[in-house]
Amino acid sequence: MNWIAIAIGGALGAMARYGVSTLVFDASAQRFPYATLSVNVLGSFAMGFLFVIIAEKAMLPPVMRSMLMVGFLGAFTTFSTFSLDALGLWQNGHLLMALVYALGTVVLCLAAVCLGVWLTRLFLI
């Protein structure tokens, strides 16, 4: 059942990401990645909201965690999961680890995308 819930949530999350990105992209004229920033901020907010509603308060059945937090938000943005992980470290008294994780994630992911672009351009010219 979890696999089906994740698949449904993932499909809906991907469509939501496309919809939000299309709306914001049209408005921003691509000078700054407002579409990605908007999706990441909205997804992070939704992850926090759903974490409390589903995991802490058990106001929805556990399968909804799979559908909404893993499927929907996983397709909408993985940044929401990153944000929840960093917050968990911080709230558990690991401030330095949370800062290293947050900074490391941003720096390493930026480096990885740059390396991917460079290698692909190098070998697929």
C-alpha cells in the first residue's frame, strides 16, 4: 500500500511543482531562480506542517506520511526533507552539525551540479 501511496503522491507532487514553477517562472522572467526558491520554501513549509500533523499529532493515518511527505513532497522538492533533517539536528542540540550539514549540502550540491555540467560538456561535445 505504501508503494501505491508514494506513487500517487509523487505524481501529484511533480504536477504541483510544474504548476508552481510555470506560474512563478512566467512572472520572474528568469533573472533569479524564483521558481525553484518558491517550490523549495513552500515544500519546506509543507514538510514542517505535515510532520506535526502526521508524525507528532497522528491526525492522519500513517499511509498519509508516505503519500504526502515521501511521495508528494519528494517529487515537489527534496529540499523540504533536507530542511527537516537540519532542523532535527538543531533541535536535538547538534547546532554545529546542523550548520555543517546545511552548508555542506549547499556547497557539495552546487559543486556536484557544476562537475556534472562540466563533465557532460567535456564528453558530449
